Amino acid sequence: MFSSTGISPQAGGILPQVTALLNGLKNTSLGRYLSYAQIKTQHAKNPKSTIEQKTAVESSPDNATLDSYATFLGELGIASVPADVLRQLGTPLSVCRCSATNSSPWKVSHVSSESFFKNKHVLKSYSGRGYHSVPLRKIQQLEERANAEENNPRAQAEYLKALVQEDPNYVIQRYESGKYAVDDSVTKEYLMALVLAGKIGSANTVNLRQRSSPLPETMSISAAASIQTGTEDNPTYVIMQNQKGAFFKEQLWNTFRFLIALFLVLSLIEAQLQMKMSSNQKDIQPDSLDRNTRFTDVQGVEEAKQELKDVVEFLRDPERFKRLGGKMPTGVLLTGRPGTGKTLLAKAVAGEAGVPFFFCSGSEFDEMFVGVGAARVRNLFSAAREHAPCIVFIDELDAIGGTRIVHEHQPYSRMTLNQLLVELDGFDKSEGIVVIGATNFPEILDKALVRPGRFDTKIHVPMPDIKGRHDILKLHLKTVEVADDVNIEVLARGTTGFSGADLANLVNAAAIYAAAEGDQSVTTRHLEFARDKILMGPERKSAVIEAKNREMVAYHEGGHALVALYTPAALPIYKATIVPRGSALGMVAQLPEKDELNWSKAQLLARLDVAMGGRVAEEIIFGKENVTTGAASDMESSTKLARAMVTMYGMSDKVGMIQIKDDDKSSPELQALVENEIKQLLKESYERAKTLLQAHSKEHNRLAQALLKYETLDLEEIKVVIQGRNLSRTL
């Protein structure tokens, strides 16, 4: 209908709405013109008609009309519309002007009904409505919906659109009441009503400007709040609605701010870690302590000392070995049971070599932050290269050198080990650095770590033999006052299975006990007390035990002792006691006379018989119904031993010479056969112990009574009491 050429950009926003309004007015004016012609015809036939013709349809607007249009459009913010456009728009807008005496064709109702429809829309007969009139029944339905949904702009717009042709004055009145919701479509109908009613003026445009004032982007407010303040009789209705797209924008902005904050926090953490790692790198220095430990301070591991002496000579004079084409060993791996002296050997190497010594533990490289462990490995070897030749000792190497396992939840767990592998034997050779690692679990180390070129020398540190125990005890007893009755050889034979750390603890415990007793020197009694404490646990003399339970324990331990005494392959008895020690109410301790490197089948069967002696003694003396739970640990140890004999040592004729591991998927038949063989071994052992105790019932009673009287007996005292003789010692 019209072009926007030449219109200022400021008017571009509202121009589509005005265009739609004027297009509607064109159609409306045509309808009202036809209606006016029909009314004029009726008036000619009926002179008494209250409707009079006031004006005629003009073919084109005059200047005054154009000025009024310009003023109206200026108040709407589009005053820059050219005159030719106004003339083009204004021509079809010329509408009929009816008499003011009766401007509405509606009959007046003096009955106040419940709705506007019943009050003003009831006609006697009116056929002069325009072609675009809406059926009255539909208007009634729209009115009921609009009154029920006062806060629904769409319902208000549909109702006003249907009503504006019939009664523009009511549309104006309803809009200006401020009780109903307003949006652009409602305002459009209001403008059309103003044009049709000829009420376009400054007051209306001010009202329109107030009602159409821009609101915040995130809400639309009801018409009542835009005109007047709510009262008790006329409350204000407010609708809070999110503008389309506002929620997405708000969430996007919040996400952007969160990402910025997260980036700043992570940057701060990274900066602190870098500062910490750089400071740690500066702080990594060789151990400044004066290493006084020498190879003479390490006893009982002569072969291991000899291997490490070669490393020390290499560090002292590397040119002597390089002259013949030899290379300095990269790493030395010390393995063995806990307490055998691995760390002490590393200290001796540092003291003998006289080179810088770096000490660290494998757990120091384990951190919660990704990459920290690898960075610490790099820093350690960087500091070591600056002080080469030197020694780097990593204790508990298995903490970082375990087998690499591909795990989706821990993809970075191998970074520390990979960095260690590179430092040991990578493109950047670590000349002059000897790495000594110590571990108790060499079987779990990664194969790439223990291959030649990284840990070239592997040294096993064994448990000390009788000569080694003698040398270790002699070394530690030099630091304490020892009485003349102490026999180191006897003590060494009585400490079979003790490691170097156990022997050092024995001497220290004996010295503390002697000092607590007020003695001037450490005697054999003090050393035996310390040995009993290590073997059997500390005494619990304060424990209150009933006489019946005490008697039960005496016969139970007497059964163990007699079976051990009369079974040829059993280990010699060290002591039998009914004094509670640790978690046990009593025990029989056995010690081998010499170091046992292998165990025969007879020795293992003897161990089973000794373990069964306690339960058999309870059954013989007190009956099957009165046996106790005191044999629980005996059952556990004997079952483990019998299973090992069948599945590991090949000592079952029916199962044969095969080894069966727990994780092997054996057939049900083989598993059943293994279980039957284990039961058979335990049953035969039980019968042998029962036969032996029944044959020596007198000795059993004598031993039990002696234990009740003296509480603790050694081997010689046991031999005396079972013969019926009295002990020479007092209680």
C-alpha cells in the first residue's frame, strides 16, 4: 500500500504498525461510507429519523486534514513522513461525520445488566452496519473471555478488534481505564478507535505515549501500572514475564562469567605450582649431614657389601675403569625382606664414596596434581647432574616403579615412571650419577625399569644366618654395658629367623629393661626377656582369668608341647607359657637349632601334628562337648599349611606333581580332589596327635599342673616335670 522511501530511520521501528493500522482504516472507511449511504436513504424515506447527514465523503484531504495527520504522526515519532505520502495515505481516510446529537446507531438501554453486551449491544433493528461487522454472538464470547482474562493482552486485542467497528468510544474508554493488559496489538486497536471516533488530540497522544513507553527487556507490565497507581478499589495488576531470548542471554552471560572466574583460579593455581616447583628445584641439595656410616657398620650381608664396594671404587676413580672400556653402572637395585639392611647399605655407600648423596622416598613423587611427580623427577636429576659424580638413593622404589597398567580413569598415573625411565636411560645420559633403589617387592616392578641399562646391578639382601646374627649382635652390644654371663653364640642360635632390625631391637629392648630394673649392665635374663617379647609379645599379667579357663589353657598348651616333644621331626621347644601375651592366652614357642633352608614333608607333617595337639588335648580331658574356640588360630595355620602341601609342594599322591594357584580356573573335579586331600591330611594329623596324647596321658597331666604352678617353662624344665621330678627354682 505504501512505501517507506524517504522516511527517517527513527520512524522505521513503528512504521510497520502504522502501515497495518492505516490499511485497516482504508477498509473500515469504505465500510462506513456504505453504511452512511444506507442511513441517508432511510432518512429520505423517514424524515423523523434521528440520524442526520452532516458531511459528505471527500475525494481528497484538505491542508487542515494533512496538518492534523502530520501532528498525529509527529506525536507518534514519525513526523518526517513526506507530504505526498500523507496525501496518498489520507485520501481513503476521509470518513463520514455524523450528527453529534446521536452519533451511535445503538438504542439506549436503561436496564443495568451484568455485561456491556447486554447493556449496549442489544439492537431493535439496525441494518446499517459495515461489511466488516462482527456477529454479536461472537462479540459476546470475546467479551466474556476478555473480562475473565484481564491480564491476557491477546484476549484484549481480539475483543477490541471485533468491537472497534461497532463502538470505538467504548474501545477508547476500556483502553484508558487501565484495568486490562496492553501490548502493541491492543494499542493498534486503540489508535483505530481514536481515528474512527475523531478524538485524536494531544491528551490522547500523551496517554498513548505513556501507555506505550518502553519497558525493561525482561518484563511486560499490565496497563494499570502504566497509567495510575493501584488502590484498594482499583488494584494494580502486574504480569512478570521473561522476554523471548532473555533467559538464554542471561544464562550465556553467567556461563561466560563463570568461565572467566575458573580461568583466573586455574591460572593462579598453576602459577603457585610453578613457583613451588621452581623453589623446590632450588632447594634440592645433597644431604649435608656428615655420613659416618661405613661398610664396617654393616654386618651379616657380606656378599651385598662386596657388590657395592665395586660401585664405590668406580665413584672414587672412574678413569681406572673407563681406561679398559668399562662404563659406570647406571643403577643398583637392592631387594630383600624388611629389616635386612638395604637402607643401611646405601648409607654406607654414601659414607665410603665421599660424593654428594641425594636421598628421597618413592612416595614423595606421588601427588594429586597431574604432572607434579614427573616434574619432581626432572628436578631431582637436574640437581644431581650439577653435582656429578653423585649418588641418588630412592627408598621404597615400588611406590613409583610398579607395573604400568592402562586405566581409563587414571591416564596420567604412568607419567612419573616414564620420566624416571627417561632419566635413567634416555637420550640425555646421566653420566656420573649412580641410582640406588631399594624395594621389598621386586616382583611388582615394571620390566622396563629393571632391564639392563637402567638397573644394571641387582643385589639380594638375605636374612642373616647364624654367623651374620653373631656379628650383628656383637656390633650392637658394643654400645651397651654387657654382663659377663652373656653368651653371644647361644643368643645367636636362639634368634633364628631374626632380621638385622629385629636383633637391633632386641638389644635396645634389653638395655631399656635393665635400666628400668635398676641394673648396672645387660644380663642374659634381660636379653631373654627381650627375645620373649619379640617372639611371643608382651606379657599381660594384669589379665584376670578364671580358674576353669586357666586350667583349660594349661592342658591345651601342654598338648602342643607334648606332641612337639615326642614327634621326631618337630622343631625344638623354646618355651611353653600360660601367661597371656598379645592376643593369646598362652603359647608354645619353637626355635630351630640351625638355619633351615628347606622343609621336608616329615617336618611339615610334624607342624600339622603340633597344631592339632591343643584341640585333641581339650577333647581328651574335657570331652567333645566342652572344646573351646582357643584352637581357631591352630585350625587356620594348619589348613593353610595343608593346602600349600597339596597345591604348591606336590606332596599329595592323588593330586600329583602339579601346582595349582588360587586364580587358576581348575575343573570342579580337580577342586573337589584338592579339598578331599586337604581334609585327609588334617584328619590323619588329628589321629596321630590323639594317639600320642592318649599314650602319654600321665606326662600330659604332670605338664599341665606344672604350667598352672610355674606359668612358664623352658625345654629343660619341661623334660624335668614330665618325669615327675620337682623343679629347683622357686615361684
